[in-house]
Amino acid sequence: MKKLYIYLLVVGCVFSACDSVKDLQPVVNPGEAVPQMAVNAIKQEFPEATQIKFSTLEKGKLWESNFQYKVDHMSAIVNNTGKITETYRIASGVQLPDNAKTYINTNFPGAVIRNVCQQLALNNTTVIGYKVIVTLTDGKDIAVIFDGTGTLIMVASNDRPGSQPIGTGGPPKIYFIEQKDLPSVISAYLESKHSGYSFVKAAVALQGGTKLYSVVISKELTSFEYLFDEKGNVLRSGTLGINAPFNPLEYRLLTLKDLPQPIIDGLNLNFTEWIYENGIVFSQNAKLQGYFILITANRKQFSLQFNAHGEFIKGMQVCGPLGASSGKYEIKTIQPKDLPETITTLLTDRYKEFDYIQTSLITDKGKVIYWVAIVKDNFAINYSFDDKGKVMSVVEALLRFNTGKIVAKLIQDGEITEKIRAYFNTYYAGWALQTGLINYVDNQLFSYILVIKVGSEIYILSFDASGNFVAARKG
């Protein structure tokens, strides 16, 4: 039996759903009246608006309004003081910049662009950004945020390896917040890691009474992106820039549907019964390096590693009894916030910064076991803990990838290739080089990291040895 524990994130345009309502009562918390100041704000800003409907984002503080304005379907976020903080126009995938489409196609292969919302400036005509709903191959919806140039700002919902349970209260709702509105535990973490950083963007994702925080900051021409849960646990992190680790491993979610056939064939050959729990596919500089997966078979948990062709490299048991197991048995996916504090504290103290791959609660004959898998640098690490948070076992697996002698040198303007210049001219008109690196591995040109300025904005981009675009971030 093969089963994948995947829970869907259903995301709307300002990433929430809104049904018809009467007397401008919100769909969520229908007994809560929308303040007249919030209602007036929409009517004054959009006097010709019709079919005005409200949905609660945060009770007593923040609402989303959906409405028709002339020929456009619009959406806006308004707070309890009557201030409109975000305004959107529903668009189509055709209106999304090509570089944004390239990012989605490269990082989420097989995904479908479901919806595009253009974020508008205060004049309600100038497009300053895009919120894009992307449906992954497993049916999970995520939200990807770009600025007006089509440069990625953040993935504002949970695309990390691991499943997100469906909570009550409908689909997740995502909106931007200011730096001062970040929880103190997140602010303290960022300051301890990146003292003196510059704040770029932060978004909140609400679902089932829980919150996720997506935060992007920059420091010294390097961009950092984090996904936190409401307790401040880091669920996902990434970096790009001059001071980022050279050629780090990059990870993305691997679903059962995305498993290469050679891997599936090998599992069927070696296990009479197996359940796919989770997995990641890892790459370097946009080049596939391999697969790391976690399965349950015969009430035992195994980690397995394969190369880029799906050929088996190594595997081991990482959790579960050494011998036969009988009696009542259950395994269910939980979230890091549901782990005992002793476990999250141990992991944070020991590894400082890491990403969760798997967090599960196993009940075997009345015995409770927490199974936690994380990835740190180029290691995947599996822990099992008892019900008190005491370590029962730990297994490390080195993720194999290409290594070599690394040399980086500052780039000069004349060393920027025509292909890269053409890319800049297409998407970043009026750009000016600030600084950059040319990276060599074993004396062979490997990649470019370039920092450019357009007006007052800083952008950080990477290209491979042939000048093909790899990634970009707003700095």
C-alpha cells in the first residue's frame, strides 16, 4: 500500500474565499460587524464599487473586501482605522511577466498557474507586484509573491517539505505586515542572526486558527528568506547574495507523484508494503543532484538516497523497533509547533538553523515516539524521541553532491556576458552594476552572482556558467 500524507492549502486571490453576505457582515465571525470606518474606506476609495463583500482576516483588526469596480474584479485589505493597506486587481497568467513564469516553471515543475492578482499602488493604476496562486502536481496550492519587475520576493505559504494540515475556518488567508508587527520571538531570532539587517517584506498566512510568517530581510548585499510558525520555529530558509554560502544545496518538496519511476520500481522490489512519508529533491546551481526520501515499511521508518538518475545510493532504518512489531500502531503527521518544547529547544540549540523535513507522532503498543527529520547544510538528520522529549536515536545521512576547489573573484563590468546584459535590459531597464562575483570550481567557470540597482531598488541575481538565469531576489 502506498500512501502520501498530503494536506491541501487552498489559497484565494488575496488568498481567502468570500461568499455572499448581507449588510456587509464578514463571512468569518458573522456576528462581528465591520466597523463603519472600514466600510467607508472602500466606498470612498472606490465610489463606483458594487457587490461589496467582507471577510475577516483578524477579528476586530483586519478585513478583506471583494468587489466589482467598473470592469475589474478587485480586492482590498482594510484595517479597523479605515486604512486600506493593500489593493489588488484580478488578472490572468498572460499578464504575468515572463521572468516570473520562468521562476515558477523552474522551481515548481509541472505546476499550474491558477490565479494572478496584480497589486496596485496608491493611485490604483500602477502595478507594483503580483500575488500568484500556483497549484502543485499533488494538488496543493501555494502563493508566490513577485515585485513589479517579476522578481521573486517570497513564497508566502507553506511549500516546505512536509504536510500542512487542513484546519477549520476555510482556506488560508495571506496578507502583508510591517516589521513592528512581527512576533517578538521572530524579531529576536532575526536580530541575533543578522544584527543590523534591513527589512524587505513580511506576510502572514492564517489557517485553522494558526499562523505562519514569511519574512524576507537583507544585509550586506545578501537576501535571506524565512518561513516561521507561530512559535518562531524555522520551517524553511533560503539565501542569495554576495555573502551567501557558495553553491549551497537547494531543496524542494518531493511528492509521491514526482518520484522517478526507477525509485518506485526499486521500492516495490525491496519492500512488500511501503508508505511514502516525505522527501526532498536537492540541487546545486539549478542542477539536479539527487533525491532523499522517507518511507514506512513494516512499522519501521527508513531513509533512502538516490542519485539524479534515480539510482539507489544508500539507505538505513531511522526509527521504529529493531524487531517485529505487533499490536496497536499509528503514525500521523504533526507540525513542529506541536512538538514538545524540549525537542524544539534541543534542535535549535544544537543546529541553530535548519529546515524540518518530517515531524510525526508514532504510537506503538501505547508507547509514544516523536519522529523528526531535519536538513542542515548537506546533512539529513533523523531523530526519535520518547514522550518526554528524550533522545532515543539519531541517524545522520550525508547528501552526496559535486565538490571541488572553489575560487570566487569580483566581477568587472566588462566581464558581464551579452546574454546576461540582455536579460538585465529586458527585465531591469536602467540597471547599474553594484558588485558581483564570478565563481570557479576546479578552475572552470561555474556561476555568476550579480547585484544591480534600478532606481532606488537593489536586486540580487544568479546565473550559471552559460549565462542562463538561475534565481533572483529583491535586496
